[in-house]
Amino acid sequence: MMPKLRPRLPGDRFGPLTDVNPSESPLTDREKIAQLERENIDLMLALTQVYEELLASRSGGTT
């Protein structure tokens, strides 16, 4: 869902909800899944790096 806001009108009133970024179209389900998969891979790689550093620090060696 695209973020929306209500623009302020004269007289301290607010207008109807409008898209914050009307030029951007919302992501499709396929695009959302691809984005989540990329983020998941990045997190797994970071976790692997931390785990390898932890093992190296415990054994006193390097990997």
C-alpha cells in the first residue's frame, strides 16, 4: 500500500487522501517477493560472517 496524506487546505481543514509519491507505482507481489528474497540473502550472509568471526575468535585462528 502506498503511503498517503491529507493536504492542508485553507481554513485549517484537510483535503482528501492523496498518494505521497504519485509517480511511483506500488510493488507487485512478485516484486515484493524478490525484494524480500534479496534482503533474506543479505541477512544470511551477514549472519554467516558474524558466526565465522565468532568461531575464529573462540579458536584463536582465522577462517
